[in-house]
Amino acid sequence: MRAGDHLSGRYRLNVRLGHGGMGEVWRAFDTELGRPVAVKVLLQFHATHEELQRFRREASIGARLKHPGITVVYDVGQHENRQFIVMELLEGMDLSQLLARSPGGLPVAEAVGLALQTAEALAAAHGGKVVHRDLKPGNLFLQDDGRIKICDFGIARAADTTGSITVTDRLVGTPAYMAPEQWRGEHVDAKCDQYALGCVLHALLAGTPPFPVSEQPWVLMHRHLEETPPALHRLRNDVPAEIAELVTALLAKHPDARPDAASTAQRLHSIQRHAPGPDSTSTRDATPPSRGPAPASEDPTTPVTATAPNHDTAPAPTQPIVPPLAPAALRHRPRRRALILGSLATASAGTLAALGLTLADSAGTPKKGGSPSPGPSRHPASSPGSPVTLRGGGNAVVRSVAFSPDGNTLASADDDGEARLWNVATKTLAKTFTHKPVNPWPKSLAQVTAFNPAFSTALSVAFSPDGARLAVGNGDGTVSVWNVATGAETTLPYLDPVEWNGSVAYVAFHPSGGMLAASYDAPAFRLWNLSTRTAGTPLTTGDTSWISTLAFSPSGTVLATSSGNGNPGNTTSDGRLQLWDVPSRSNIATLARTNSTLHSLAFSSDGKRLANLRSDGTLTLWDVSARRSTATLAGPGSEITCIAPGPGTLLASGTKDGAVNVWNTANSGSTAAVTTDTTSNCIAFSPDGKTLASGGTNLTMWTMT
């Protein structure tokens, strides 16, 4: 098949997403209904009867089962003697890709949320008399809105069908996730899916299924048939007993001893609802309300993010469970103009002189001129080389920096309104993106910028996970999404310009690339669906402090927000550190009431820890699952101004006096330190941990050796 081919005169093939021995999956466009779709084509002209049966079975089941957790089939057809299926197009990643990013397993709360969604979708399939028979992380697709879809019903069967599960004398399924009765070639029912769900939940928590995938099939068969899986608490001591007990029940050797999907969902819901969380303001059912697929439209020529084979366009965001932000709340919220103008005045007043290196001991007490703290690390402590100044001496202050996923490009957001791309290898300017401010006010642009100098600035930058797009939070309240290759700009508007007061504070891409979180000059933020360029109702913090920073967990199921307020008289407790469930758009915990700065959040690479920087310089580590503080890296007065995540357990911080520290969060020690000659407003680690960048009056970069 070729791009541009039309199937049945209706489905135009655009981009091939994947291929195998039997067929291909394409991103396509339904020209009649004007929507993007996925098309799976069976390529073999002389497909066996068995292959045709599997292909048709997948189409029939997808069309019959109606549940938001099961991939929807729209149509079937034939093109030049080739069978094809038309399905919804999913944006995101499957759970095998997610686990590859988190080899030690996911945070407990995220694993439970994903398993809960899967169990509810399985309950719908089993209620429809369908057994999947090949449930595994690769067939569980995490969309960019945090919702799970069960995919690939090609070897599914009716639950009441009798006879062997072999296909031309071959067992079907994936060895590491197959139930004992599958290995024995017996008739199977819905309980074999439950066993596979137990294997999946084990993998989400421990990083691997109960028995190693690397073992030979006959060894795996013996272990699944005869051996008791290792106890989860021995592999990971933070797994609650009730979760370990549920996994053990799901992995029972006899089918009748396993709970069904509905009761499994109930147990997971109960576990989730009663999860520990000091200072938590709310608990909730993480499973989003059921809904049908949202209509979508697309310009087929628009570049798209990487998409998983055989899946669908991200549906428009659902309405949040939290109350919408009332216009009155926006009108009467505390203003931050004083902060914006004050910070500019401070920078221009020359308060950037170096005051000496600031470190923190294990108790969190700041100390000047200290030595790096020793201690074990998952990554060897690197020594920074000589700093290279990419840009300095100008009038534009660097507000935000970010490395591309491949580490070859550094982006900066600057006070002069431009976003710049720097070649890391040559240390030269590669591109400049300039946004033309959108002025909603009945005054000239000069008058508006004189009143609010931040109006024409670029305030934050973030690369998409594939590096193809750069999001820039603009001072006029809009978000620019730039095509890095072509320089084309897509502008996401501020949805209520009448209430606009300052600027976008932060932007963050979802790990799948299809969603963008943006915070505004308000105690609220929005989640943008980049396929449809739409955003749901703002999600509100519940107080009047504007959100300063947002950060997605590595899996994308949890979003952390920190808020603060620069108005005179505010204290360190004026603000909130909160966790949000992305699928349901709801607040799941308020970890602390604390005033946080910009660039004040950083998840560890496994998503288990969250670092938070308070406005007074206190740097704290939080256990995401337990929702409690575990360590204080630096206390009040440390003069730390920004933080950024590094690979593994590393964390970078910058200070007012130009010190840049690299912390090992595993032991609360500082592993390396350098100094610049200006305040560090923002900092970034390259993905491989080999390069550090700091932005302030200068833009500086170090290569770690």
C-alpha cells in the first residue's frame, strides 16, 4: 500500500504507522465524515482461512463491544482483494513502552489506576461474552488523555465456545502472560484474562511479569503451571498488602480461585479510594465516566506525533469533575502585576552578584561554600567542565530552558519575546521563533506593554516527546506550538481574554505528545488536546494563588501543580502543592499548603518521587504513592531559585548567586556543583545527563565529564 491510496473511494492513506508479516496499519482520513482513522490492511492475497477468521473476528468484536476502554471499529471493506478494518485512531503509547521508561515499575497509585481501567473494560468484554486471551502490556494502549484502551481482539473468542484454544496446533497467547489452562490447551473462559491481568499488574508494580520473559517457553510453562510467583512485597516494599493479596488471587493456578473482572475492579476502586495521603483534600474514583467517542476533525496535511499501530485519535478532553472556574473568581483573584514588574526591576538593579556556593546538608540546613555530599548514586557523579556562554550581555533575560529529547538542541524562552534553538554540539544559534503578540485590549500594543512589560515576552518552553514541536508560553496569554522543522506556528488562544491579567506561567507536554498542559495567571490550568486544538473547562486549585509550575509524571497519568502568589503580604503557606488524575481531570491530593516559585517541580525518572521548591528556598522530596514528605534537601534561605529533573535519581538546582548543584535524591546528597556569574532563573538537564544549561541574564551550558 502507498500513501495517497484511497480504499473504497473513502479512506485516504496518509502515514504508515506499522507493519508485520500479515499486514500494515495506516493513519488515514475518512473523506466522507472528515475525521482521522486508523486502517489495518491484511496484505496477504492468499490469506489462510484461519488468518481471515482472526481478522474478521477482530472487526466483529470491536464493532459489537461498546465501552470507552475498548478500541472502536467503524467499518470493514476490501481493496484489490485485500481485507481492511477501519478503527478509531489512538494517540499515545502502549504499556510496554511505558514500562520500558520505568524499568523498576510505576508508582503504586498509577499502577492501580491503570489496572482499574483495564479491569472495568474487561468486565464489559466478559459481559459481552468475549474473552481476549492475549492481554498484555503491548495490547493495553495509554492514550494521551490518560485513558486505557484494550486492543487487538484478533485471537479473542466467545466465552461460551467449547473446544481447544489451539490454532493449527499452536497455542495462542503471549507466554509471559498465559494462564495455566492456556498452557495445557484446555477450554478457557474469562478467568484466563484475569490471570493475565494479574501478570500485567505485577509488571506495572515490579517492572516485570511474575516469571522472567527471557526464559525459554518450556521453562515458562513449568513455572506458570507449578511455581508460586514471588511475593510482591519482597520485590518492592512499598506495595500495600491489599494490592499484593489481589495480585496473588489473580495468579491462582485454578481458574475458579480467581476473582472476576467486576469484583477485581471493585477491589481496585476500594484500594484507590482508601490510599494513604496526609493532607489530601479529596479522593475519587479514577475511572472516567463512560462516554462515546468524541467527534474529531483534522487537516490531513498537518504533521502528527508518533502513534501506536492500530489505534485512534485522542478524543476531546472530558469535562472535569472539579467545579469550573467562575468568572467572578477570576475577576477578584489577587493580581501578579507587582510580581512581574518587581522581578524585572530586581534583575535590572544588579542584584545578580555571586555570593558563594550554597549547599545543604542531610538535615536540610543551608551552608555556604560547602563540599559535595558523598553517597551512592544510580548514576556516577559527573564533574562539570568549563561553562560556555551561549548568550549574554543583552537586555533579554532567559526565562526558561529545555533540551530536545535527543539532547542535540537547547531551547530558551527570552524576555525579548523570542524562543531560540541552540545547537548543543556547535554551541551556536540554530533558529529563532518570534510570536506576534495577540492584543485583546482596546489600547495599542505599546500602551499594553508599557503597563505590563511581560506582555511581549516568551515565558516558558517545552519540547514534545518526539522533538518535532516546541511549545512556548507567551506573555500575551497564548501558547505557540512551533513545528521545529518548518517554523510553522499554531497558536492556542487564551480562552477568556476579558479576564486576562498577566501571562501563561508554564507549559508541559504529556509523555504521549498529544496533550499539552498550560497554566495561566490564575488559580487554574487547562489541558489542550493538540489534535483537535480544544481544551476543556479550566481545572481549579481551590484557592486564589496562581499556578506557577506543572509537571506530568513519566507515565502521564498524574499531573503535579504548584502555586504561589507574588503579592505583598503573602506567606510561604499561600499556595498549594497538588496532584491531579489526568484521565478523570480531578484533584486527588493536596500534599501541602505552600508558596512555590516558577520551575518548582520535578518528578524522578521512575515517577516515584516528586521534588518541590518553595518560595523561601526550601527544597523537599515527596513520596508520590504515600503522599508524604520524605526528605528536605535544602532549608529556608538556601537561595535556590529553580529545579529540574535529571536521569535516574539526579536533580539539578540553580540559585540567586549563580550556584548550580546536582543532587542525588536517593541519598539527599549533592554530587556536583558549578557557579555562573548571574542568577539562575531556570535550569535543564539533557536527557542523557551529560549536559547542563542555566538561564538568567546569560545562557550558560556545561558538559559533564
